[in-house]
Amino acid sequence: DGGITQSPKYLFRKEGQNVTLSCEQNLNHDAMYWYRQDPGQGLRLIYYSQIVNDFQKGDIAEGYSVSREKKESFPLTVTSAQKNPTAFYLCAGSGGAGSGELFFGEGSRLTVL
Amino acid sequence: QKEVEQNSGPLSVPEGAIASLNCTYSDRVSQSFFWYRQYSGKSPELIMSIYSNGDKEDGRFTAQLNKASQYVSLLIRDSQPSDSATYLCAVNIQGGSNYKLTFGKGTLLTVNP
């Protein structure tokens, strides 16, 4: 089935460790996005990519990094520089750059111990 | 800072009633508007998009847009307990290379049997 697959669903890490969240899609979406959601909050954009080998910072990019080497893959690394990394991370794709019709993965819940 | 504002709720309605969810946005050049539904612990899913002033109906859902008042709403007719979720309003500014979709914090809707 077509969709966006995020892994892992749950992740625990110690302070000071980097962690990479995987996002893979088989929907042939050009654009992919990473959002962060905190309890009782809306979604905040971390990074987005409109085409392969190109990506742009969102509103809260500090402490995060991404790559887009393949159309199907858009991994997010949460670095030790991120001050408050515990959150629900959502990867999404859309059929075209500028489209707000996003299709989300199931999310990855990161807890820093 | 471009903002999207929603009443956080919770909004509680009896089964069969009309639920009305409201959203205002600050940027006059916004052109595309979206409503996403998010069940507790799950990822958001798109339920409505609207691009022109007026009403757009899809089954029990009606989106209403008034660009002059910078206001978009979602009506849910014949509300069902399965409609209980958080509803996120999202606004897109099209054009240029710096595309971003901005989300409100969401309104929690509870439909009581």
C-alpha cells in the first residue's frame, strides 16, 4: 500500500545523544516535510524539501538536520544541540511544492531521559 | 510573524448537533486554507481544503471562507461521537520559493452520545 512510513514509532534517548528519525514514502511526492508537535500545541515546521538534494529551514530548525538524497527518503536527525527534543515528530509529503494538502506518516514519539 | 488562531476549546456538543469550529489568520495574502482532523495520539489527516470565498461542502462537513474578514470555519452537521478529535486549521501562502503551511493550535471537539 502507498503511504509514508516513519520509524521508530517510539524512541528513548539520553541527553547528549544524536538520534535519526526515518521517513520513507512510496507516493511519488516531490515535497516532504518534518513537523514537531508538543502537547496542546499545533504543528511547527522544522524542515521541508521540495526536490531531491534541496531543503529549506522551517520555523524551528535549530538543533535539527536533514538530508534528501533520494525522492523517497527524508530522514531527520535530532542533535544534542536541540534543547528540548522530547516531542511527537511528524513527517508529511505532498504532491506538489506549495500544496497544503499533506499526507502524514504515523509519527515518531521521542523521549529524552 | 504570520499567525493562525483557533479557540482551544474544548468544544462540547450533543450527538446530532452542528459543531462550529473557527479560525482566523493574520496574513492577508494567504490563499489556501485547510482543515485537518487529529485523533488523540494519531497523526493529522486532511478533511477539507478551500481556496475561494464562500462555502464548500463535502458530506457532513462544510468549510466557509471569508478572505475580507480573514476568517475560515468548519461546520460539522449531525455530529457523531466518532467526530470527537482535535481539529487543526492550516493556512498556506502560495508563491515564491519559501513555501510554508502554518497551523493553528487546534480545537478539541467532544461529541456526547
